[in-house]
Amino acid sequence: MGIAEDSPYTHAPGRIRIPHMIIGISGGTGSGKTTVAQKIIASIGDANVVCLQQDVYYRNLGDMPLDARHRVNFDHPEAFDIDLMVTHLEALRSGKAIERPIYNYLTHSRKSETVRVEPLPVIIVEGILIFFDARIRSMMDIKIFVDCDADIRLVRRLERDIRERGRSVESVVEQYMTTVRPMHLQYVVPSMRYADIILPEGGFNEAGIDLIIGKIRSVLALSGATDPTSSSK
């Protein structure tokens, strides 16, 4: 799993394939990172943006007994395959396609299939610990930290894990108290100091998101990187 060998620098009509901007969106679990990313994509146009979520770069625990997998601390930096994520970001930044992993959250393992991701003018990197690794930080042009009250984040985490990951209320609450909250305080909150922009209220902060989108548009307009035929709001 890695870089697609047959991805040239070939440009589609009106579109420059080599990325010109990498945007990092971090914040605690349930803070609204994905909503912010989606609003940026909707405005810039999905023909111009690719989004990499840190969650799909969890280490493959397929060789570990299932009961042992459930005891892993998935909110610790070592839970992620950072080296693979760095390799993929470097490849996309260089204009090469990648084969992005697909993660199964029920079995805590990677699927055999991958998703091909093509290089586009904007790369959004989203995750709770993307500011932890200096290599990833150094590649980012804009670093955004989405801030949100803890009670709201917990409710959102409950809703997501029950709906999308087949979890029970009890298991989500236990994980939150034993690993999510302690790791948030130990790793996520301190990483806020690396942010260029702190965005309170996440996707509900329309003024803040509009300012961020304006900055992205101005940089891309100067570089001539965006596809003028793509739809945007």
C-alpha cells in the first residue's frame, strides 16, 4: 500500500494537478473538524480538494487477538501509522497519486482494498493528532484548531460511534473516560499552540470559516491552481 506508480503529472483540462496548499484541521473528538472540512470543500469545489482523515491511518491490528485490540488506546499518537501518512502527503504534494488505506473500526484492522487518491490543488488533512508530528506540521500552509466545549464533543462522539461504528453507549462512555479525555488533555490541547487559527464553535462559526475560505481562494487565485470549471459557492 502506498504510492501509485502510474500517476503522472498529467493535467486535466483547466486543472493543475500538483497541490499548492496543504491545510491541517485539528481539534478534539467531536469538535466539528469534519464539518469545517466539508464547508471548505463545498466552497472551493471538490474538483480542487482532496481530504485525508487521520482516522484511516490507524495501525493495522489484524494480527492481534480481537479482545486485545479492544484494549488498545486509539487516542494515543502511537495508535496511528504516522510514517505512512507522511509518505502519502509527500507523494500528493509531489503530484503523485496514492492508495489510501480503508480501516474497519469494528475489527480494528485494515481492509485489503484501498482507495486511489489523486493529487489536487488543495489537500485537507484532518484529525485529532495531526499537529503532533513535526513532519506533518512542516508541510502545512494553514493550521486550524477547532475548539468546542467538552460536553458537546462527548455528545457528538456518542452519536457518531453508535451510528457509524456499531458501538454501545457504555463502551463509548468507558473509552471516553479512560483514554479519550486523558489523551485530549495530554496531547490534543497542547497541540493548539501550533495552530495559525483557532476556530471556536467549529462548523457553526460562519464568519471564521468565510475568512479561511477567502484566504484559500486568494492563494489559489495567485497560483492559478484551481479548476475554473468546478462548481463552488
